Amino acid sequence: MGMAKRITENISWVGKTDWELKMFHGNELSTRRGSSYNAYLLRGASKTVLIDTVWGPYDREFVARLKQEIDLGQIDAVIMQHNESDHSGALVELMRAIPDTPIYCTAKGEAIIRGHYHQDWNFVKVKTGDKLDLGGGESLTFIEAPMLHWPDTMFSYYDGCGGILFSNDGFGQHYASESLFNDEVPEAEMMAEAEKYYANILAPFCPMVTRKVKEILAMNLPIALICPSHGVIWRKDLEKIIEKYILWADAYAENQVTIVYDTMWNSTRLMAEAIARGITSAAHGTAVKLFNAAKEDKNDILTEIFHSRAVIVGSPTINNGYSYAIAGLMEMVRGMKLKKKVGAVFGSYGWSGEAVKQLSALLTEAGITVVDEGIRTLWVPDEAALAACEEYGRGFAGKLQ
Ligand code: FEO
């Protein structure tokens, strides 16, 4: 998107769509469909506010485009809902032009902005329930949302235009689009990105998500639009994404088993495939998916694990341990704080064969209930070994019932 885009009579999208973004959080999160950094300009009857900014590399472009939309001196307040660099990165460039303009944020937000930019700007600290009067009987109400997903996060509710919830990272998707609204993009691919976003960013904070969604629903506020800080704005069927958040935050699991493995000379892959055959033969209707951790996108694998009721992890034993790819992936799984999932372990080995036991410990540490001691194969699995793996898969399926 180049220029500002009109959302309502008095609200414009003034963010940046980043079609080129392929990795986010350094190298931690793949964003294969790009993303956007959504900023909003809200013109009330007597006050105009800017809600969030964009990532630093786009700061000059952002401020230049904002100047085309409004004389910056007419901005009465900057609302910083969350101050990770992708939203606060343009503050320095913006505040150079309007250094005395108040910045509304939480107490944690002020600390984070100061920690990032080392500037003594005009901070106005807000808490849940605080309002900013926009004139004409309308206001912006702040709702703290700590750990969704940073301690400084807050939402802002505008009571004009039928009610608009500015939700920052909440309900976001790393999804670049020239369209602004959810009803203007292919639903399946956008929802897949919404789930990937939740699994990779918000999953560790599920209890806070549940609390916050319930708190907002209990307010019985009219909400016509949910405007997140990434991806498209929710305009149609808002209940769908709200229901998904309630579902995703509560030990989410579809009827799927995800098998993740690494392999050096294909022995562990052959085991994975045999285990999958066994599960499929015994658990009709269960989706079984296999991923080589060294070859597949790690964040897509994490999303599949998040989506599953069970995860089976395999690695050959190498240097008395498990593989590099599995090690990295399992560290990420540990961080997701998954609930109520079951797991199992397997792997091939040549002499010492410690990996399977170690993988079991990793799964346990990640909060996944390991059903048994797993299965190992010495050297390359022969027909009997593969039959044993199939049988192991059937047994695992039985434990899913
Ligand atoms: Fe989109 Fe947590 O920043």
C-alpha cells in the first residue's frame, strides 16, 4: 500500500505493507506472505490521534506519507499501544517533527520507549478505563492487555463508527495485502496466517488471551471493526476470529498427529513413515502429517504441532545426542507452553543410541505427556523393524482414544 486508505469517514490506515518481509523477530519467525505494520489516523470532532507507527526501516516513508494526509502539527496525541520495534520504530522520525505531542501509553510502554529510544518525550501514562475525549461525545478508551504479547501491550476502543477495537498484535496476521479488510482476501490463506501468528507469537500467553477476550466480551461493547497492527482488518464475521481465539487459547487440539523427525541416512525417516502407517491404519479419520525438521519451515512445523493432539519426535543418535534441527525445534516447542498434548519418541542408532531417551526428556520439559519409552532401531530398519514401527504406531493410536 502506498497512500493512506480510508477505513471510515474519519479513520484512515496510514501504515506500511511489507511484501518483502520473509523473516520476523530476527530469524525466529517466517513470514512467507509478508506482513503489514498498521497505523491508524483517527480524526475526532476536536482531537486527532495517531494510533501506532511502523517499523524503523520505513520511518521516513511513513512520516512523508503521513504528511500528505495531515499537517503533523494537527496530531493531538500519538497512541502507542505496544512498543516493539515493528510499531514504535518510526517514533524518532515522527517526534522530530512534533516533539511536544503527547504519547499515550502504559507505564510499561513508557519504560520500553525510553529503553529503546532514550528520549524524554511527553509521556501520558494510561490504565484500563482511562479515556481520551475526542470531542463530539466520542472517546478512546484504553484497555491494558499485558503479555498479549509484551508487558506494555494495550488495546484502544473507539466508541464512534459503531465501535472499533484497535487490538495491536492481538487478532493480527503476518499477511501482506493491498486490501484492507478480511472479506476482501482469500479466507483460507488468511486464516492459516492468523493461526500461524497465534501459534508462534501468542501461544505462550494463552491464559492471558482467555482472560482478555472474556473481559472484552463481558463489556458488551458494540464492535463493528477489529483493527490489528498486522494484516487485514476484521470487518465481516468478527465472531469467527473471536471464537478461534477462545478455541486456540484453551489447550487447542484438532484430530491430528504430527510426526517430526530428522534423518542422516534415511533410517529414522523409514521409521517415521512406518509409524505413520501404523497410526493411520488404527485411527481412521486422524490426520497424520510428517515433517523433516531439517527441511521444513520451523514455524510451519510449530503451527502443525499447535494444531495437533499428539506429536511424535524422532532423531538418529549423533555424538551421543540428537540432531541440530530437532534441538532447535524442541527449544521452540518448549517456549510455546503447550497444554494437554501427548507425545512419543523414536530414532535409529548405530552404537550408543541415547537420542530417544533424551527426546523423551525434551518433550516432558515442553509439557507434553510422553506415553511410553518410544522405539529405537539399530542401524537400517529391516522388514521386521519396520513392522515393529507400524505396530508401535498402532499402539500409539490406541493410546489416543
Ligand atoms: Fe507486532 Fe509485538 O509487535
